[in-house]
Amino acid sequence: MPSDSPRPRAAGRLVEVKTPARLHLGMLSFGTPSVRSFGGVGVMVDRPGVHLRMRAAPDFRGRGQLVERALRFAHACSRSWDLPADACCEIEVVAVPRAHVGLGSGTQLALAVAAGMRHLHLAGGEGGGPRADEEEPWHFETRDAVALARAVGRGKRSNVGLYGFARGGLIVEAGRFTSPDDRGTEQARSPMVARVRLPSAWRCVVIVERNAEGLSGEAERQAFRRLAPVPREISAELSRLLLLELLPAAVEGRFDAFSEAVHAYGQLAGEPFAAESAQQPHAEATAQLIELLGELGVVGRAQSSWGPAVMAVCDSLASAGTVVEQFEALGLTGQFELSIAKFDSDGAVMRVVE
């Protein structure tokens, strides 16, 4: 272990980490080396999120959904921090959003595991977490999220979920410059340029088609290689919508203006991806879902990332409940999973529970 690294921490405690989910409204630009790529806007919601319990163990073991992926992240932490061979963990994945549907589950799971590993096995480092005798929850700062992401190799394109892990909110990132041989180095990380806490009364209905999945991994990398660069005029209009409409409406709590901006931004941000998105099996159902939401009176509606997750912005819990009731009346709950979420303003939380 490097001399300036914290020393191994004594085992014995059980830590719990809970994170929000991430909805991504779209990127401002990609594909032109002279223009920042992968910047954009997204928002954190309190459900469906990641919930882990971790304790130190002599080997890596675990149970629950996506536990093999969680254990790979734990191994990555061990390598990155050069931990002793017996500095392992047991992971219980209590809850995790479906993978590859636009909820950012991979990044939230990775950062949650890294947070648990750091707390269990590193002592003396800034931001390590609560002491064993503390009952208060521990929240993360941006520097924590960046350090954890570095250990598990996340944030090489969008960083909305990374910044949202720390303190939640509506996140705007500027993007980063790329080149043909770019490998997403740490120096090239996209900076966060705005974080807004949305009004506590607002709600979001998260709608995901059952048995559908968006692009990820190598398929997603290949899709980006095939896509043409975003035209500058589209990037310019997206930037205008973001800076002059969506962000001010969020800061001022003007629901109608915010809803209109969400829909306008989401529609335009999807155009550069249309050639690849149209080939996805869920593309037609997602387009029909967004159209239906409009017919039901929901103005603020947009697909998250590659989908199939769709967000419906509501001004209150009652309005969100009405949307769910309308889907139930139409007999659509067999096709779509629906959950009513708050817009998260806390980010991930860690606590010692034993």
C-alpha cells in the first residue's frame, strides 16, 4: 500500500448504504473533438434506488440481485487501493433498480459498494464515514463521489449519476473534450456546473416497460461510434433551453415552465440518437407511452437515457397518484411498472447499523 494511503481499518461493523436513482434527460453534444462531449442534464429521484448492507469478511461473498456485479466493484476497490488479500467483504443487495433501463443503477451500485469498502477497510482518510458508535447518517460530498468513482472506473461518459450520488438534485454537467485515442482519463472528467434542489412538493412518476432493456456495455459503445456528431445548431438550442428555460424554472419553482422545458429538451436531445434508438425493441412502446402521457395531461414527460424508463413530472403527490390511477384504469400496469418518487435532495446515505 502506498505510504500516503490510509491503513486497514478493523473489521466487525455492518454498514448500510442507500442511494437515489438517476434519470438522464439527454446530452448537449458528442462526436466533435473541438466541442465538449457527454455534458447534459439529469435528476435524482428517491426511488427505485440501491440499498446495500456490507460487513468485512475474509473473502468476497454476497447475496441478492446483481450481487455478482457488486462483488466485481468490490474487487476493483481492492485493486485500486492495494488492500491486503484478506480485506474483503460480504455484500447483501437488499434492493437495486433493474439494470440497463435508464435508472443509472450501475453507477449507483458501484459507488455504494466503493463507499462501503472504503468505510470497512480504510481508516484515517478524509470523508471515510461515521465512527462505529455514531448513529447519525453520513452524506457524501462531491469529492467523495469523485474518489469513489475513480476506484471503480465509473463516469467515463456522463457524470450526472456520480454528482447526484453526492447530495442529489437536478444536475447539469458541462461535458469533456475527447479525441480519437481518448480513454476517459481522470483529468478529462466532466465538471458539474449546476445543482438545483427541486421543490419538495413535486413528484415524479417513474414508468418502465416490463421485460424491456436499453443499450449498455459494448453495444452502447458501438452505437456511439456509429452515430453522427450532434449538429452545432442542436447543441445551441439545447443549451438555450437548459440555461434560459429549464434551469431558471427549476430555481424559481415554476412548475408549468419547468414541465414544458423538460419535454422540449427531452424531445430535442433525443433527435441525434434517433437512428440507434429506433432500432431498440421498446422504441415504439416508449414513443406511444410519451404520447399517452400527453393525452392524459402530463406536460413534463421525457425518456431517460436509452430508455425504456420514462419520467412524468407532477406538481404534487395527488397529481402523481392520479397518473397511476389512470394507468390502472387503462389496464396498463401489466405492461409498465410505475412508482411515485420524490425528487431527491440528499444523495446517498451511509450509516452504521450494527
